[in-house]
Amino acid sequence: MYRYDEFDHAFVSARVEQFRDQVNRRLSGELAEDAFKPLRLMNGVYLQLHAYMLRVAIPYGTLNAKQMRMLAHVARKYDRGYGHFTTRQNIQYNWPKLSDTPDILSELASVEMHAIQTSGNCIRNVTADHFAGAAADEVADPRPYAEILRQWSSLHPEFSFLPRKFKIAVTGAPSDRAAIQVHDIGLHLKKNEAGELGFAVYVGGGQGRTPLIAKKIRDFLPEADLLTYVTAIVRVYNLNGRRDNKYKARIKILVHETGAEELTRQVEAEFDQIRDSELKLPEADIRSIEAYFAPPALADRAEGWEALARAKKADAAFAAWVGQNVQPHSHPDYGMVTISLKPIGGTPGDASDAQMDLVADIAERYAFDEIRVSHEQNLILPHVAMGDLYPVYQALEKSGLATANAGLITDMIACPGLDYCALANARSIPVAQEISLRFGSQARQAEIGELKIKISGCINACGHHHVGHIGLLGVEKKGAELYQITLGGSGDENSSIGEIIGRGFEPEKVTDAIETIVDTYLGLRLDPKETFLLAYRRVGPKPFKDALYGATAEAA
């Protein structure tokens, strides 16, 4: 993973001291909240429903054991003993004191972490495939390019005050595990017929009030032109994006209103003006950054397969966990482990300080000191030998981290909702917990198969409900919480926005509605290999509407 150089250390340290001065002036009353707000947001500090919240950047979701231990330390010393991992591959602390935030940022800087641009109308944390650098289906590791984008975008003088927040995601495999088509810019790393690396470029995706799938505006962009072309896109957006209406300020609205063809023309014209500028990436610089992300030296461990077979035979729970939470690695003697942060009945994405410390210990001992955060709010150990899976599982199991549900119905994404967020209309966490308890049986989950539920407590869609196979949106109606259901969404390489299925459900009726949807699916699927999403795309919404509302009832 990337290591700070002298510039990085000086840059982050100076930023901490600058923010310390700003906080001191705010606390003394010298700086009013209206003036302080944009300053704190650019340093990841929100004012939530009950307290301040600090969002810490985990660039492209990659961190090491020392950094994870620091996150645990911050949770213990400055918060209430836990942190919340987010869909932006970051971590949030929900209860820090404003007066403590400079000290928190100073301690984070000591392990090469920060909170710069985790909020505000700027380029946010660049995200990537959580299996990057390890996946068997990968064309190339996307993280070096995410790091190049991070360095370029940090406090960029031209792009620090955009019309609205701006999000970039990069993937390097045919299977899109970074949801690039629902980002402002999505980059798909690929090779052309000559074997050269480059990117398919998608622009204008996003969720929230107006969910849209991105448009592909370039099928192949040479890697040397990455910064030049992204600059052209953001420059066109910065010039033409709506600043008069925050609901229409995202680049997705610009693409929609201008048209993909015309926007592409404008981007290409700007690109032609700057393509041979200092932004063009020398191959030596790309390869230099790439060297930081070289995979660990993975020794052949063929003997581990026998140990794995014995352990699976002796421990059925372990066998289920391997089957669900371990994915193929590019090295046949290793696997990629998903550590589920979705215990049955728990809060999705939360981890205690003790759990974070344990993950750090395991990563050091068994996983070459690498940890990832997925946009699905789980943790990943990308390099674990087959022969080490059982001791890893045993350690996780003792700390409540061995839930075998990756990709199943209880592996839900959920935003903090009305329990924390000042923008929320409804709660997300209790709904997720009730659904998890209803479907917690391992046998039931296995029968249902792959099914992604995603829950948002408001239209801002921090829970990615638009691209859930089943999406839940909490709204407020006549002073009460109501949950709108969408079906058929997906954030993969075949992205789609879910369809609203009908009138909303009261909180106490949501889980029953989900069960009705699931039972309808089980009754109509062609065979167990036909997933919920495939079945829905085959039959459409009608059978589900009929089951929920009655064949003759008006679903409105």
C-alpha cells in the first residue's frame, strides 16, 4: 500500500494545525458557525442529530494493522467504543467532541491517515474494488490509479468548491465490485487489443433524489491520459453545473439535461486543449506508484488444502463460513476473506474497538498486514492461505465476527438513519435488525441465495437503496415513518435502478413485506441457481405487486 513521503507528512500535519486554529476560534466565539461550517466539512466534521460526527478517509479502502489499531484507539479514547464503516470505504465516529477533533486528526496523521475532503463540495474519497490486487478475475490492480487521483485531487485549487460533492470509483475486473456506474465518474480498467492498459470512462451516475446510471463516454482511454481526461470532465462540470439549485447540482443532472453526446463533445474539446500538458502521466511515474501496491510474496502452500478439508469436515459452521465468505484468489493456495460486520440482529457496518484490534492482530499474523473496507460495509483480508483459514475463523468467531452471510439476505447495507443523522426522515438500523433476525437461520439464507437488501433513511440514499435487489427508503408521511420498497436494482456491471413497487409500509409491516417478496421469489424461480435479481428481471414486478397488495388492489 502507499506510504507517505516527506511532502505528504508535511501536508497533512499542516492541515491538522490549520484546523486546530479554526476549531479554537470557533470555540472562543471568534468564528461563527456559518463561517466555520465549510471549514469543518472539508476536514470531515459534520454536525449530526445529537453530536458531531467525524468521517475518516480510508483511501480506496486499504489500510494496515497499525492504522486499524489507531482507529480502535480513537473509538476507545474519543468516542463510545465503536466506529461505523461506510459505503465510501471510510469510517465514521458518531460522538466525538468538537474540541477533541484536532487531537484525533493529529493522532491519525501519525499513522498516515486523515479526514481531508471526506465532506464538502469537492472530490471525495476515491473508492475501488475491495478485492483489488488479489482477485482471480482482475485485469490489473486499480488502486495505483486511485492513489494518483487522490494525490491530484487533494485540495485541488480549481476543484475544491464544486457545484456539489463529486465521487470517483475505479475497478479492474470484469465483475464490477465498486459500483462504478452509480458514480459521478466511473473508471473500468481494461486492456485493448494490443494489450495496453486503459479505462472505459463512465460519467453522470448517482443515486439520491434523481437516481441515474452513468453514461459511457469513452470505451478506451490510455492510462497516460487519466488525469488529463478526468480534469476535462470536472472542468466542464465546474463551469456548467447548476449552482442555483442543490438538488440539480450533481453532474448526473448536467449529463441528463445536456445529453451524453453533447457533454462528450465538450469534454473531448477540453481534453484536446490540455492532453499534452503537464497532467499527462509519464509511464515511469505510473510504474513507481504501482510498485507501492506490489502483492506480497505468496509462498506456495499446497499442503493447506488438506488442513482445510479436515477442518471443514470436522466443523460444519466453519464449512459454511468458507463457502460463503471466502472467494478465489489469484494464487490457488490462498483465499480472500470477507469479515462480515452484519451479525444477526446487529447494526450493519459497526465494529467495536476490541473487534478492530482483533482484525489488526489477525491481519498481521495471517494476512500480510493488509485489510480492506468494502463499500458493502464489511472488512476484507485479501491474502489468507487456505491452511490458515481455520485459525482465522476461530479467532473471528470468538469476537462475533464469523457470521457466514456475505452476499446473503442478512448482509444488508444500511445508513445510520434517524438514530444519528439530521437529514434522515426514518430509522434504518432497527429495520435492518428486525429483517436480520427474521432471516437469520443459516438454512433459510442458503435456500434464498444471493440477495442484496439496501436501506436508506432518506432520499439522499447513503444506504444505496436504489441499487439494492430489494431497496428500502424511509420517508416521513403525516408525521410517521413509512418505507417505500424498490425491486430489481443492482450496482454491478449490469447496473440498474430499482423500480418502486407500490405504496409504502409502516415500520412494523416492513419485515412481513420482505418475507412476502422472498416467498414469491422462491415460488417462481426456475431452479435454485436463478437468483432473486435474475428472476425479477425475467418476470417483472407484477407477481410481487400482486403478492404484496392483492391482484386487484391498486398499488399506489
